[in-house]
Amino acid sequence: MISNINRQSAVFAAKRPQAAAAAAPAQEAAAASAAPADGVQISAPQGGFNLSAMMAETAKEAASLEGKLPEHVENEVIVKLKPEFAFAAADGASPAGGFAEQYGAKIIQKFDIPENMFKSFNGEMVRVKLPAGMSTAQAMVMMAKDDRVEYAVQNDVIKLTTDMSGEAQNGVAASKPENLNGQLWGINNEGQTGGKADADVDAPEAWTLQTGKTQAEGGPLIAIIDTGINYNHEALQGNIWTNPGEIPGDGIDNDGNGVVDDIHGFNAAADSGDPLDDNDHGSHCAGSIAGNGNNSKGLYGVSQKGNLMGVKFLTARGGGTLADAIESVLYATKMGARVTSNSWGGGGFNQALYDAFKSSPAMHIIAAGNESNNNDARPAYPATFDLPNVISVAATDHNDGIARFSNYGATTVDLGAPGVDILSSTSGGPKEYKSFSGTSMATPHVTGAANLLLTQFPDMSNEELKSRLMNTGDSVASLQGKTVSGKRLNANNAMETDNTAPAAPNDFGVKKATAGEVTVGFTATGDDGWCGDAASYIVKVSDRPIVDGEAAEGQISFDSAQSVVTGAPGETGTLEEVKIKTRLSGTERPIYVALKVADNIGNLSEIRTASGTVPAAKVAFEDTVDGQSGNFTAEGTWAKVESPGRGKVWTDSPDGAYGQDSDISLTSRPISLKDIAGATLAFDAKTDLENRYDNVHVEVAEVPAEGAEAQWASAAVLNGASDWSNREVDLSAYDGKDVQVRFRLKSDGSVNQDGIYLDNIVIAGGQG
């Protein structure tokens, strides 16, 4: 039961009065921001800044953007300012001049980025109230062209849209082992709910090593960013964080953190220090993380003890804004949270939220989503943020099947955890419990295991924590190809102390090489030396020798070399093969590969390296872009530019972002495929295109007769953002013919980005 953000975009937080409890979610957010804060009056444009002319010039672009924006708080924008442009005060005073006043607007909040985030965040964030007659889209378009602005975005509305039905239980019946309630199959599964025995996180086994620590015992601080926390619930007593710098009820911000009487956390939705849950959702997550064990109540979390902080940004009716979500991340980070639990998400990429998570030193554990969606193809955020301090969690059932509602992703969802019919504490009273389902319920299982690990190993880094949680789980069939690890959380395995690294194979080498694929082979080693089974292989490839540690000139380090996707390791002693796709070229060239074997807690073997020769392909066309080849005709802004490490490359946007309403092509000369069978177009590409709206079409046409027009057909479409990678397009339908290919940029009237970069364009195949 994940709280979904409908097509969220980048926003940032500001404090505001609480909306009426009876308001619908969208109304709550809109009402809360309807008027300028503190009676602020909208200013007129200042100085020589011609606002009317700017609005007229950008009207068409703003109209295009208006239709793309998700539900949001109208008449305000969230602005990240470049670091060289710093505001002196929250009222808009600035050594650089009246930024907001020039737009007839008013800064109503400047956000205090915590000291432990400030350097990484690298900029100021403000919320701006717009004057009458200026839409959010209009302001976003104009401010995006302002040299002082990093980005300007809307303040999206967040909703809880999933079913939270569940029958309340007043108290829970105790059962063995150690008073553990039998309904808690995710903690300990003996088949008591009709499921598969041991399809659980093995919490009781982990408790023989560690049960967690309370605040008084020095336990790590866990922030539950959600609908709040029922700090009066019997299952959470003793595990609730209390602010040592605050005096309850005196109406004073004793610790100077900007929040009055934040005794047990923060309420961003109401701009108060009381995070008391009025929705159930956050309290339910809290009980699964650290329900108080051995208190004769029968409700256990994955950790029996904890140090739980409530950070509320969603209201009783499930309404809120992404601004409040980011403010919650800032508060949790400022107060020293080691882990945040985030059972909410969805929608589109958001740069401001990304910046907040990236800059925070905490580990952020995030629900993957409940749309039965492949996050690889249709990302759900924030779970799909590719960050080392983010863990994305799918939900499993009591048979170790992936839940029918759970999102998944072979490259974007890290692991699974129990998330179906999960019993936990709620907000209805000190003794109320309910069963809910969702990736929201899976996420706190992982958070609870993280709490155990950080209690046992307090100096563990985020990298080590993520590796242990992902790699020590139980391999289950339902998660193979659906998550990065293919595993369901196992808290007991994660607690293992292991100082023995896997052995490195002595027979690692290139076994076969063709123009498009290289096969490396080796004998599988073990988890501890040659004993047991390894957890994973790390294979790297490069056009230069790969070395462990710092690379000299003409070399590349193992960490910097390109990664290769591999399958799960086989049993010790079996023969393994890894197939590596190679770039097609008409030139024979060397290839270098390297291997390290990893165990389940991240110990790595020594490096093994090998090299081989990639034979030349049967090439009909090749352009490395360097030099004056005459292979392409450039239309519009298409041009060659220098790219670090690549030399010259083609791009549609040599001077920054591509233009609005563009329709421009990079077209090849005629190419003969008369002697080619199974023709393939291959090229390296890096893209930064507005998702869904702007595309680069790869098109093919037979060379027309003299005087006739070419009939272009689409062969592929490139969209979204991705780093350099080799792409292939099947042209076998054109074998034996003379053709041309072109890369055609088509954009709409708003949101222009960095575009596409192209290198090493080849058409090759077998002998015709």
C-alpha cells in the first residue's frame, strides 16, 4: 500500500498552515498555499526587467508546458538557485538584486539546507508566490532562462491512492516462539498461514545475534517519513525517539532547529512538532520496523528494539505535497537519521527530490510501487533513483511469490521482502492492529533489518549496508529477472561475520571472439575460498588494460571500466561463461576483460584479467566521427563537438539545449548493402531528451531514383535520458539494397534538454 504521487516532478518544501482535515488531498495542498505567507503583498516588477515582454515571448512555450504538468499547487514555483547567487534573508533580500520582485512575485520561504548536506546540495532552494495573472507554467518557462536559476519547478500534489482497508484488532493473541504472534508470517513462517515454510526474513534467528537498541542504548536513529507515528501505541513503547534538546510543551524551539516542541519528530504538513499519526499508514510501518518484542503483546518488528522518529508529511486523508516530502528528508537528515523508511512514491523524475536524497548521508529505503509495473521500462520515483544510498523494495507473499500488485525491475528494484497481509500497529488507539498489503509493508521489513545491521556494525558504510541487504537474501524464483539481486530479504544471513573472501579462478580467459560478441570462461569458485557458492560476479570490459587500484597512462582502473551483466554463479567447480556484446567495427582491435568474485556480504576475490582480439566485421559503412569523412549531411543545429574521452561526436545541440518545435536530421550518404547479409546498424549514443514528448527517430530509406523523394521508414525511436551505450538496429530487411539512414530530432514547444550525442556509427553484417 504505497502512497502514490501522480506524475510527480521536482519540487522543494516550505512550511505552511495545516489545511482543513475535511479537504480532499488536492484541495488540502492548494488551500494551504492559496495566499502569500504572513500577509505578504505581491510586488511590481523592478528595474529594467521587462516582464511583459518576457511573458509575451514565452507564451507559446508556457502553453505547451501547461498541458504536461501534473496536479500541482498553482501560482507558485519551487526554485533552486545557483550557488553563486545567495539570498541574504528569507524575505527576498539579496546582494544580487530582487530576483523574485523582478517577476512581480515574492519569496515566501528560503530553506535551510542542513550543514551535513549543504556542500553536496550546492545551491539555495526557495518557494516563490506568483502574482495574479502569472501561471506556474509561465513562471517555470521564464525562470528556466534566468542565469541565476538552476531549475524552477511546480509543487506537485501527493495522494494516498491505495486501499488501506483492514479489520481492526484490539490486542493480539500471543503465540510461540517467545510470544510471537502467529500472523506475523513475514517475521517467522512455519506455514501457519497456509504459505511456504521459511518464506520469511528469519528474524528470530537474527535475534540470537542482535535485537536492536533503543535511543537510551545508543541505537541508530530511524526516520519514518510517512503519515506520522502513533507514539502512544503499546507495541511501540520504549522504541520512540525523544528529542533531547527540546522541553515538552513550553512553546519554544529549545534546540534551535526551526521546529517548536518537536519531541518525537516533525509534522511538515502542519508545520508543527507533533508527528502523531491520524491515518494508520506510518504507524503500521513503524511496528514492522521495531515493534517492541518480549512485552507480552505478541507484536514484533524485524527489530525488537529501535529508535524511531516520526516525520509526517501526509495528512489524515492522504494529501500532501512533494515539497513537504523533501522538507521531511531535510529534517530527518538534520536530526541525524541514519536510515529513512519511505513507503510512498510514484510518478516522474524529480530533480529536487533526487538532489535531496543524493545529498543526504542517510540510507533511504523506498517502496517500489503497487502498479504491477516494470520500473525498468516505466520508472516509479523515488524508488528508481539510481543512487548508492537508495534501496528499492518489492513485495513478496507467504509462498515467496512476488505479490501480484508489486512493481519490479531487473535493474531498478533491488530486492523483495514480505508485503502481503502484514499485521502491525495502527493509529486507532494504543492497542489497535490491522493487516495491510503493499510494497509499503515490504519496505519496513528491510528497514528493520538495516536497523539490526547498523546496531551490530555501527561503522558500516551505506555501500556495505546496501550490499549486505541485497546479497545475503534467499534466492527465490519469483524474483529472478524481476529484481537486481533476485533475492528476498534474510535478516539472519545479513548478520553474518565473514572475513574470508572468495577464491579467484586461475583459468579466466577469452574463449571465443566474433565481430559482435566475446565469450569469457572460467571455473566457478566459492563463497569462502573454494567452499560454498559465490554470490555474484563482477566482470569489466575495456579497450585498455584493466588494473586493480590506480591506473597508469594507457590503463583503466577496475572500478572505472565498463560493467557487464552476468548471471548468478553456479556451484563451485562448474564451468562458467559470460558473453559480452562488442561494438561492430571494420577494424580488428584488442579487448581487455577483468573479473572479481563477490560473496554474500561483499568480500571480493583478487582480480583476474585477460585479453583477446575482436575480429573485423563485414562493414558496409563506418564513421568514427573524427576527421572530415563526408559521411553525413547535417541539417539545422546538428554539428560535431568534442566529447571527453571520445574525441569528436555528433550532436543535435552543440550550444546547449535543442530548440523548440525542432524537426532536423543528420542524414548519411547512400550506402550499398549488396554484399551484406543480416545488416545491422550499430552506434554509440548518449541521450537527454524530454521523456514522451521529444524523440530522435532512426529512419531508413532506399536510395530513390533521380528526381524522386526518399520514402523514410522508422527503424527505432530514442527517448529519455541514458549514458553512453552501444545501440543496435536491425536492417536485414534492406539486405542487397542501397539505403540511407538518418537520425531525426523531433521536439515539441517546451522543455528543451541536452539532446543526443552519437559516435562510432557502423552498418555491418555477414557475407551476402
